[in-house]
Amino acid sequence: MPQPHTSIDAYIATFPADVQEKLQALRSAVRSAAPDTTESISYGIPTYKLKKAVVIYFAGWKQHLAVYPALAGDEALQRELAPYRESKGSLHFPLDQPLPLDLIQRAVKARLDEINAAAR
């Protein structure tokens, strides 16, 4: 059985160089949108939390990068995310296409708004 990753850097290092670049870009976009989150590995994949609430998980796969949970937001944001919604719980970004980093950042910020509203 493979050993679990101990850090996000270790996780990303297991992928080919071109996928590593995309994973690092995704990581940077999340950190930029949610600078107060903590990074960790949970369920074997990169995880970002605000206090105890999960903001986002992401993972690399053979054909795509996945973001969990599928991020929410207002109706306009949901329409923009729709092409990437693979299931109710995930967004898939094909490796052969540019990552929509601005869209991901807006979705992460919407998730932070949800978390902060629930904490009030």
C-alpha cells in the first residue's frame, strides 16, 4: 500500500512536470483567494480549511484536476462553473485546457462567504 503524502509539495511531486505546473497554479490561486486558510493533506489530497471548515480539496487525475466540493455561489457563478461540474460533488478541469484560475478564485471566495455566513 502506498505511503500517504505528508505535504502538498510531496503530493504534487508525484505527478509529471506539466501536471505539477497546473497543480501549483491551482494551489497559488486558492492561496491568493483564501490567504487565511490552512493547508494540509486530508483523505490523501490537498485540503484548505478555515478554522475547522473545509474550504476546498483538490486532486490530480490522469485526464483532469478535480476540485471538491463543487463550489457554490450566485446563479451567475453557477452558470460559469456548469461546464466543469462532473457531479454534484466535484468540478473537473481537463488537463489539455487552460485552468480558469480567475473563476476558481471567485468560487473559492464564494465558499469563504458561505463559511463566514454560517459562523455568524
